[in-house]
Amino acid sequence: MSVLVLALVAGAVVGLALGALGGGGSVLAVPALIYLLGFTPAAATTASLLIVAATTATSLYAHARAGHVRWRAGAAFAAAGLLPAALAGAAATRLPQPVLTAAFAAVAALAAVAALAAVRMLRPATAAPKEVRPLKAAGTGAGLGALTGLLGVGGGFLAVPALVTVLAFEMQAAVGTSLLVITTNSLASLMTRTGGAADLDWAVVAPFAGAAILGAWDGRRLAAKVSGARLQQVFAVLLLGVAAVMLVDAVA
């Protein structure tokens, strides 16, 4: 299979995940870039930020038109992560590749756990809404920003549960608003990686990003037809497999 076809297929899968789940696409993008398309971990994280920023910005527009984005709360949540994202992005270029791979494997496993936790959030609530705590929200936003900058992941797999539990968003608003958080954090991290972006193989990155953007639109339609719980469960199983492969690679 040619590199172009692999980039298009991988991009479509990443876009489907982002469109259907509001996050998680970058956790698939980085291993796809490394193991299918031959990128180094450092280059893969930079390329992933570009791909995810373009895809989420497009998907954000669609969710905003549907009224699923809470702009003020989302902007405040995202603002807390801007500086951590930029600082972590600069630090990531200095880390050894095995360390980046092992860290990413841990994040993929964490994303699988978060996806399974999200299944419970999709069920009807029986408890009273939690009180919103500004300091906790700011700390969570800062942590997500640092994760985005360091590993090139948008953090949507954690942003959606965080918006539900910390800011008491309903699921639709959490998914839509998470795209705003992902986009801003990704762009902040990219500002410290401009040199790395110039060295990317754009013949691979461009079709990957294009397929991801188109896939995100299909992902929104898929989410309307398939149970959200089922989507999260399939996503979790896939991520556990990715985490296992990357951990073996890191310690080999």
C-alpha cells in the first residue's frame, strides 16, 4: 500500500474519532504517523498538532452552528492551558525519543480509561449536579494544555470528561466546547515548534489532514446514528492495543 493511501486512510480514521467523540483523534494520529508513515516521535507529535488543529477548527464550526459550544466558559478553560502548552511544546523537542514513546503509551492507556469512564457519563444521571470550582477548572485546563504541548495530543479524550465533571456541562456541550479547547491548545504548542513544522513531509501531512477534516464531518453523522457508549467502547479497545504496541517499542 502506498504512503499516500496510508495517509488518507489514517487521516479518515482520525477525523471520524474527532467528529464522533469530540477528541481522541490525536492519540491515533501520532502512532499512525510513527508506525505507518515512518515519522520520528518528535516529528509525529508536531505533525499531529497541525492535523488536529486543522480538523478540530473545522469541526468546531459545525458544532458552533448547532449551538453546542459554550464560548465564554470554553475560552476561559482553554486560556488556562495556553502557557503550559507553549512551554511543554518547547520542552518536548529536547526529550529522548524512547521517553516520548513511553509517555505516549501511558497517555493512550489513560485515554482508554477516560473513554470507558465517558460511557458511564452517557447514562442518565441520578445524582445532583456538582458545584463548579474555578480553581479546579483552571488547574484542569492547565494540565490539558501541558499534555497537548508535550505529546502533540489535543487532549479531547480528557477535555470532554473534565468539562462534564468539573464544569457540569451536558455531553453535547462538552463535546462541542472541547473542540475549542483542543484547537487553541494545539495552536499555542505549535508556536514553539515552528522550526519542526518546516521540516515535515508535507506530501504526507497535507493529505492526512485533508482526509481527517472530511472524516470529522462523517464522524458527526456517525455519532447521530450509533450509540455513544458503543463508540466509546470500541475506541477504548483500540487505544489499549495502541498503548501496548508503543510500550513494547519503547522498552525494546
